[in-house]
Amino acid sequence: MIRILIVDDHPVVRRGLRAALEEMTDMKVVDEAQDGPDALKKARALTPDVVLLDISLPGQSGLDILKHLHAEMPEIRILILSTYPEKQYAIRCLRNGALGYLTKESASEELVNAVRKVAGGRKYVSTSLGELLASELHTNQAKMPHEDLSDREFSVLCLLGRGKTVSQIARLLSLGVPTVNTYRSRLLEKMKMDSTAQLMHYAIENKLIDKIE
């Protein structure tokens, strides 16, 4: 039996995923979580086989939760389920310990197969993601500015894009305000921008966020 923890901030999405998974005789949803802290708490208590994790969560992003989960409980298999196109997040998620990345628009067709693969310790890569990975290896095409950011810089960029203040970001990422200011300065320098407003516009324009909170 594959024991699954669903992490998504939308109750309707969680119910739909639970219904689809529990139609399978070899799968059981052991619980649901609506945000990062809830996910970490339940993962520690239940040690599921698979965590089905949304990237877009209130507060800390799913990317940060992915890193925490993988570092603390590497035996748990993590499958990312996201509204974001694969090009924006998939490679970064795989580098940080996820075994698969699935867009929500394709989830109904591929979800069960993806969960089974990940539960068995294998990577789940869709055809389009496989093509993207191959392209990354064999092309000299210029990268988007955000693709060269560190994971922490990327997280700060996404939170700025959501309209979070420096103080709010410091609290969400458990960092000091001066440290967040340093990350913001690095972002401006690396991305050749002059203001936080430009960073926010870039994050929104390039679909690095799906809502302003």
C-alpha cells in the first residue's frame, strides 16, 4: 500500500486528488496539509511513502518545503504538482530532491502512474519535461536571468513578486532583515535592475507566481 500525504492550499483540489488516488487499491491518502508548517508536522508524524506537494503555498513556497523535507526525511518520495509550466520550476525542483514534477493540467491523466513510479524510487519525467532536460544538456541558448539565481535568491524573488515586504520575507524564511536586504541587493545586481518594483514585475511577467497575497 502506497501511503500518500497531499499538500495543497485549495480544499477542492485536495478532495479531487484524494478521490482519484483512493480509487486505486494500492494507494491510501493518510492525511492532507494546507501549508508548509502543516506539511512538515504531518510528514514527521506519519512518515508517508509519497508527499504530493504543490509549489504555490501560502507563506513559505513549496520549493522551501521540498528542501526541508528532503534534508530531514530523505526516505520520503516527493512528487511536485503545480500550476506552473515545467520550464519555470521543474529542473530546480528535481535538483532539490523531488523525484517528479507534474503540472495540474496533466495530472488527471498521469497522476496515478507518476505516484507509482515515485513510490518505487524512480524519477517521473513527462515527455515534455524529458525534452526540456535534454535541451538543457545540449543547447547553448541563453538562460533567463532567474535561472542562474541560487535557490534562496529565487525564493526571495518569488516572495517579492507576491508583494511581501522584507520583514515578512525574513519571518517566512527564518532570516534576519539585513540578510534579506542583502539577497534583494544581489537580485538587483544579478538581474541588472534598479528597484524592487522591477523585480516584482519580472516575477509576475514570467509566471513565477500565480497569485498576489
